[in-house]
Amino acid sequence: MPALVHVFLHLGLCNAVAQAPPEAVIPLHVTMSYHVGGAEIDKVFRVTRGTGTQAVVEFDIRQSMYRLQVEVPKYNCSADDFIDILADTNRAVKETLVDGASQPPAPVVVLDGTAPLSFVYTKPTFVAFDKDVTCDKPVGPVVPTRIAVEYDQGAYYTWLYTTPDLIARAPLTVALRLRTTTGLAHYVRLPVPFPTPWEGWPPSVRFNITEDMIDGLATEKTDTLLCPKLWETSVQ
């Protein structure tokens, strides 16, 4: 049986909860559901409001992609998102409760993997280019794209959001941008299907990064689309 991953769920408070007195007990209904139906976690956590800006609950869960839903019926607020849990690493998840019913998660591709601490020092981010940007050629203008990246305890997590405008320009080239110590940038192409038609559940792309992979970029050209063969992804 796969080892369980310990999750720290940090929930930014909605207005209604934030106005509750410090001694108030807040019931948080947390659900972590599978694509095929059924929930791995379906539990009400009770936390004291306190004086902070977050509520924190903890639980153990198996590696998988989940839809996270949090409901606070007493205060009419909620949160809804897709969360990928990797094996062999604890996870801090940050979500914000909104007043009223939360909107379903936006169309998204989830990209994540393990990465060393040196990855953070390169100020990593992911960008998208039009499909006419080719390997070993200068990169063109970045296509405006909503992309969120988090780094947590030896792994990174990325959400690439799809819009109708991006679908019209598909396929796009996704690249990892890493800054050098002099402020220049290396761009590494990733074979990520993006954007993709939305079917209600995100594709999960796994891409692990090692220290050797980062060191290997030191002598490569900057501001050029690099396509090293060893940088491979796998779609879950």
C-alpha cells in the first residue's frame, strides 16, 4: 500500500469567518474526491477562530489527483480547487475561502514534480510561446497566460489555466524559465499538452528536476528555446 502523505491545509478566512469572535468554533467540511467518484477524505474539522488570518487543518492522504472542496455552511463560505499529491513528500496546501458558493475550478493543466532547493534560487516560472518558436532559436514574445507556481518541501506545483483565447492559439509551447546569477534567462521546452479541451478534470503532467539538470544549463545559450532530450515529462 502506498505511503500516506501528510497535508497541512491552510485556509485564508472569508469575511464572515474573519468577523467571528476569537472563541468561535468553526466547522470546516473538507472533501478530497477522485475523478472516478468517491472521496478519500470527507470530514468535518472543528477549529477555533483565534486571532489569525488563516485556519489550519491536517490530515493524511494517498498520492493522487484530487478535487478539494471546503464548505463552511454556518458562515456561508467555501473553496474549490484541484490538488495533486505527490508521494514521499509532505504538502502544504494554501486556499482562500470565499463568501458564498465558490466557483468550480477553472480549466487547468497541472504540472508538478520533485526539485532541489537550488531550483528556488533560479527564480523559476513557466511561460508559454506561440507554436512557431522552435528549438535552438531565440524566444519570441511570451503569450499572456495565467500560471501559478508553488514550491514546497522538495517539490513544485504548477497550474496552467486555459481560456478561449488560448484555445484559439493552440497548441502553445510551454517552457520553464530559470534565471542565471547575472539576471539572464534559460528557457527549457517542456512537452506539455497546453491548452487542452476541458473535460471537467485536469491532465496531470509529472516533470522531476534534478541538481544535475540545473547545473547542465550553465553553459547553454540564454534567451533561446532549449530542447534537451533528457528533460522529459509524463502525463498521468
